[in-house]
Amino acid sequence: MNTKHMTLGEFIIDNQRFFKYSSGELSRLINSIRLAAKVVNHEIRKAGLVDIIGAAGDINIQGEAQQKLDVLANDLFKQTIINREIVCGIASEEEDDFVIVEGKDKSNENKYVLLMDPLDGSSNIDVNISVGTIFSVYRRVSPEGTPVTKEDFLQKGSEQVAAGYVAYGTSTMLVFTTGNGVDGFTLNPAIGTFYLSHPNIQIPEEGNIYSVNEGNYVHFPKGVKNYIKYCQAEEDNRPYTSRYIGSLVTDFHRNMIKGGIYIYPTSSIGPKGKLRLLYECNPMAFIAEQAGGKASDGYKRILDLQPTELHQRVPFFCGSTKMVEKAEEFMADHP
Ligand code: AHM
Ligand code: MG
């Protein structure tokens, strides 16, 4: 079949033989994420309209409803996945602890756990800027048929069997990997179908975009400060372009397509950084590597870090390989 006209559903059927563990479960899980993404997309696309109605009527309720969009996204993803009985546990940015998913007879033979940030960058919704959903999938390590444990979630990123994101941008895209490259699908909103629009995405090895919240410059470590100065220097192909939306999925997506580096470092006000290892950095790192890019905490490969907590934060340097390597050189000067 001409892949240009391939739908996400067809792609999953066609590609499940390449999945790390070839089982229908993972296909069903990705299918469910696809479904939840469409529902969340529908809700997000109404956000502006809700505001208009709110301004004319009950402002408080509409204001509250908007703040609740990330909770709504969490519930929609959770329920869509739980209803289909395809995972044994879910961890989410919106939940303090992981959720044990029980089957009908209380046992659960499902093999996978899902970790997610249901609506990353949700503060951007108020100002009509793109947001995203990020997800990560592992095989459980505890025995099947028993309740899922924390250890099932605290696995190194290198153990991920699938990861992806949904970008609710000018168009809605679902980008994911199952460890066999990265493919992007764009939603045709008229018929509610994702089509393969970006097959086998490759991050340019070198880029000229750097994305970092420079407002925090004075708080950054010396290595990051020096790298930013390097990006701004008038030399070779520099200065680079600075682009920072403050919405990880969107900043990452742009840099992956065009070539660039995203940095969220430690700082004197955030000594561990801001982004969460399990459902923000690991999935993005897996996608970056699968697209030929690199992801690091400034010194070490993100996917090699052993998680110790569900909501653990890490510094994050991710994007074009040569740019991340250069940033690491500057970090190495100030360990
Ligand atoms: P969130 O999960 O609370 O939405 O925070 C994550 C977001 C990222 O999307 C974005 O890159 C970052 O926070 C922006 O943070 P800052 O405003 O500190 O630059
Ligand atoms: Mg987030």
C-alpha cells in the first residue's frame, strides 16, 4: 500500500511484527491512545469557545472549567485505557501515586504499564498556544496476575517498549516509536482519522535553534550559561536562533523537524530541574534517539538513569546530536 494514504490503524496492523514484543496488547494500547487523543483534541479545540461563553455568562464556572482541562484530559486518557483492560497500571503527572488497574476478576493478566503527562504545558491553553500529551509504555517486571508495583514504573528509560506524544498544534499530530524509528500522523479533523504524514522522522544531526527559558539565565549553572553564550556568538554558523514556546511537546517537535536543542537545566531556584524523568524526559529521549538524536541530563544519557521516584525531576538536554554533544562539553567543564 502507498504509505502516503495509510491511516494510523492500518500502520499499526502493518507494523506490529516489528514491535519489541509482538503482541496484540501493545497494538490495542496504541489504538486506545489514538482514541483518547481524538477525544482530548475535541475538548481542547472548544477551549476558546468556552471562554467566549464564559465572558458573556458565568465567568467563574467557565474559568474553572478551563483550569480543569488537564484533569479532564487525565480522566479521559485513564478511562479510555482502563475501560479496555489493556494495561495493569497507570502513572500520571496528575496522580500522586500510580493507579492499579484491576481486571474483572480482580486479577490482571495484562503486561503493560502506561505513564503519561495527559496535558503538558496546560497553562498555555489560556493563551491559545499548543499543548501536548506525552506517554511512555513498559512491560511490567512483577509477575503477571498480581497487582502492579512501583518497580514496574521505576524502570530505566532504555526499557521502554513504546513512547510518543500528541501535539495539539495548528494541526493535531500523534508521533510515536515502538523502538523501530519514529513516525508522525496528522489528524484529518473532518473525518477523525490520523494519516501517516511524517514517516521515519530523522532529527538533523546539527541544527541552529536553541530552546531554553533564558529568563532564568542568572540562575543557571556555569556550563549552561557558557553554552548559551556559545549559541549567541557571531562565529561559524552562529548566532543560532532562539525559540522557546514553554510547551515541551511543541518545542521538541519543532526542533526534531528543523534541528535544534531543548534545554531545561538545573538552576539555583530548581536544583533538580523542572521536567519529570518518567513521563516527560524518558519518552522524549526515546523518541529523540529513535530519530537519530540525543538526550542527556548534561552529563549522562537520560535513558540510562535509574528512577527512584515516580515524579522525579531531572535536567534535560535533548535534540540534534551534535548540539547536545557540544552542550555536554560545556557542562563537563563545570561538573
Ligand atoms: P507542566 O507539566 O506543569 O505543564 O510543565 C512542563 C512545561 C513544559 O511543557 C515546558 O517546557 C516547561 O514546563 C516550561 O517551563 P518554564 O515556564 O519554567 O520555562
Ligand atoms: Mg508536564
